[in-house]
Amino acid sequence: MLIRSLNIRCLMAGVAFFTLNSVAHAEGQLAIYAWADSIDPALIEKFEAEIGIDVTVDAFSSNEDVLTKLQAGSSGYDIVTPSHHFVKIMVDAGLLEDIQASSMAAYQQVLPEWQKQWWDPTGSYSIPLAYGNAGFTVNRDIYKGPVDSWKVYFEPPAELQGKIGSLAQPDEVIGAAQNYLGIEYCSEDPAQMKRVLDLLNKQKPYVASYSSDNIENRIGSGEVGAHFWWDGNTLRLRRNDKANVEYAMPKEGLVGWVDSYVVPKGAQNVENAKKFIDFMAKLENATAEYNYYAHSSPLKIDEKTAIYNKENAPELFPTVSAKLSKACSPAAQELITKVWTQLLQ
């Protein structure tokens, strides 16, 4: 996991001017908790230089990590970037600030289809920053067979047995298993969730690790032959590192997600957070973020300078359905927790 703390300070000529500027600059702080390696460092530097606010960025690797941090209170963060269904959970639990998102300049850059969705129907709490899907990636040096079904991942052939990588948390893995088995997300039926547990237990002897960190190293090096992962991450590994990997398009469907900027309840720098969100949503910056992060953008971008298309980035243009995760009821969430707890015992 890449954890970054980035700070830029401009050197000013003249002692008096430097002192005055330093005092003002020190008063502007912003602490961000975001998906690992998700925000372009060049945009952080640009924001600091243009706006005069010092930014620190820490990384997480699961939505569960963010929720736990906010539930504990006094997280110290001004912006976090959870997925859509966790936004809903956080709103319902009173964990987020009402930033009147729909009145912000950033909201005018949000594509209509991503405005006031069910996780934030009043447009009060969130600005979407990226969307995509979760599936599995294979190393083609190890596995050369078809990747058109979740069966390859959950019931692996001989060449993948003992070389499967899973995530450390249940959220999207359970959803993928439900897609494969034809079970609705957030099922409250113990019998249906027993089917999920049976499938995962059957897979377990073939799993090399349950970890959400350093996935690119495990799958890229061939330590594992297949890993639960995300579309854009696979794209970056394939293009930037020239890894011989392929993102699967299972006929049963992928697990969809939308990540958003939100502000934790009690954040110390709410206005600075809103300034950063507005900055990141500007056309030029949203395009730069899209080019860096390599996930689809729910914001308007400049198509002329966007570097990804169907030809060079098939991961971002799935040929199968991607079903968005849901915010589960307490009863359904309890079953998910039980399945995962029993699996890892």
C-alpha cells in the first residue's frame, strides 16, 4: 500500500514577505484519507501552490477501514473517499458533514447520470470522483485459459490452484460470489448466504493470501495467477509496468462502485475541503486525475486530452454488466460478517 504525505512550500524572496506568507500558509491545512495511490501527486502540488493550503494524504485499502475510522470519531481527516454504498451507510449513521454539495461549483461538473443518486438523493454530502468495477485479474504467464466466468476464480482450474489472491475484506468479494451464484446483493436469507460460504470454503484451499495490499506486486510478479482486483488498477499495471495481465469479463457480471469525496462529521477544515473538491472537479484537473488514476470519471473531462479509450483501455469499457453494490440492512450485513468470519477461522 502506498501511503503518501505530500507538502509543498514556496520559497519567497524578502524576509518580511516570507515571514508573513509562512504564517498565513501554516493556517491552511487539509488532511485527506483516500484509496491508495488514487490522487495525482502533481494535482496535490498544484493545489498547494495555487491555493496556499498544505495537504497531507494518507491511504486506505478498504471501505471497512474508512468506516471504522469514522465510527471511532475524531479521525483528523477533512476529506475521505469511500464507495457509494458506504456513503449511504455513513450518511445514515450521521458520520458526514452536510456540505451542500449540489450548490458547489464541483457539482456543476458532475455528469447528470451521477447526480443525486440513491446514496445521496438530496446532493448534500458527496461529489463523485471516479467509478468502475471489481472483478479479477489473471497473470497470462501462469494462466492461459478463458476468463469469461467467475468459475475460473472461485472454482479454479489446476494451474491456478494455490495461486488465487483474495481481498482482506468481504465487501466486493461477497458481491462477486453472489453474482456467480445468482443471489441478490444484501440477501437476508441464511440459506442463500450459506451457499456463498460453501463456495468460499471450497475456494479457500486454493487461496494463497487474503490481502488488499501490494496486489500489483503479487499478480504482476506471478506470485499468484489470479487476484480479485479493480479495472483501473489492472489497466495501470498492464500499461505502466508492461505486466502480462488481463482483466476478466465474467458473464455473470462485475461488481460496480462509485467513489466520492465526502467530509467527516466534525472535520476541522471544511471550507478547505470544499476548495479542494472544487479544484479537483475543474475540467483540466478532472482530466489530469482521470489520466493518472485510470478509472472512469463521473466528472466532465476534456476528451481531446484524455488518454484512455476502448482500444487502449478495454478494462474501463466492460463488455459485461457491472451491478452497483448496495448498502445492506443490519440483518444482511450481519450475515456477510458471519460468512467472512467463518471463512477466515
